[in-house]
Amino acid sequence: MAIRRAKQKQQVIEKLSQVAPPGEVFIACVHVETGPSPWLNAVFDEIPLLGLIIALTRRMYFLTLTNTSVVVNSASRFTNRPGDVVAVFPREMFPVSQVNRARVWSKLYVVFPNESKATRLNVHAFWRGEFDQLIATFPAAAFVDGMIPAQAQAAQQGQSATF
């Protein structure tokens, strides 16, 4: 079970390298989870079994930014190992909206293929550096207030670094 962020990113790159076209450069990798605000877990955990039910309904993903695309692949709930590729979007066509970069839990909405409704994805501050690199590629219209956060702009300036 990978706990360290570097090990998780390494596992994602190894998994994606098997199917990536030659010359693909991996820039950033972010772990996300679906569902309502993770802050509600404190409330849900007080009600017997409800916290467990909510936890089991969450899905985990990795969003990986490459030089040409954004790749979404599943993550194991218990081991955090990367799973199958769920979707691949060209960078300029990534269907993202309502990005809100927050102090602890950031969120964004993504429309997955064959789904009509956007899925809420929560990102923990643990992944802040990688998240800033990812959101630096989003258009200003994708953000809640219509402005790219200053941290993402700084990440955009230093985006030539890869992991």
C-alpha cells in the first residue's frame, strides 16, 4: 500500500507508461475522491453506519497531466494503487468547471464520458503542488470566480519541471 505521495505518483506513471504513446511527458499527478464535502465525514461518523456507507460510495481517481492530455484513472480504495484508465481528454478539451482552490479541501467538477452530469472531485491539500500545476492549464472560465488563483499562475510559470 503506497502512502507516500512520491510512491503513488511512481505507480501511476508506471501504469500509464504501459499505454502512453512514445514521447509522452508526465507533468503532474493528483489524487482525488468523489462525493460530498469530506468535511461532512465528521458529521457522518457520528451516525452509526452512515459514515461507512458514505465512505464506501466514494470513488478514488488519479488525474494525470501530460504534455498532451489529462488522463483519469481509477485508484483502489484500500491500497491506493492506480487502476484502469477511465478517460483521456486533450488538455484544451478537459471538461472541468467550478474549480475552487481551498485551504484544505479543494474541489472541481468533471464530466466523465457517457455521463450527463458533472462529478464532484475533492482534492486534499496534501496534493496542493501538483493540483496547482494541473489547474494552471485550465481556462479562467473553469474557476468559480472566473480567475486563475495566483498559486496556479506561479505553477504555470515553472511548469517546465516534470516529476
